[in-house]
Amino acid sequence: MKVIACFYFVFSRGLYDVLREKYEWSEKDAMEFSAFLLPMLDFNTDKRATAVQCIEHPWLRDAV
């Protein structure tokens, strides 16, 4: 149940806002991480990011 509550909290406020306000991430980091994570969580499987798209995403690629 905690996982569901966590997802509800994050998506009802917006991932970017939660990262900025609750976790005090920088604007750049919150924006880049949100751009990386949110496409993976799309309910529409046609729009959802593929594994290859995730691996090739600049946020992950630039971290190495």
C-alpha cells in the first residue's frame, strides 16, 4: 500500500515538483531525471519508452 501511496503523491503533484520541493534537487537535475523517468511509466504501451530508448537517453548516457 505504501508504494501506491508514493506513486499517487508523486504523480498528483508532478515528479519535477516533488524532486525540487521535497528532495531539494537542482532545477537541472529534476528536469533531466523527469524527462528520463516519465516516458517509462506511460500507461499507453505504444507511447512508453523502450529499453533501447532508455539506454540511449542523455540523462543515463551522460552519467557514465
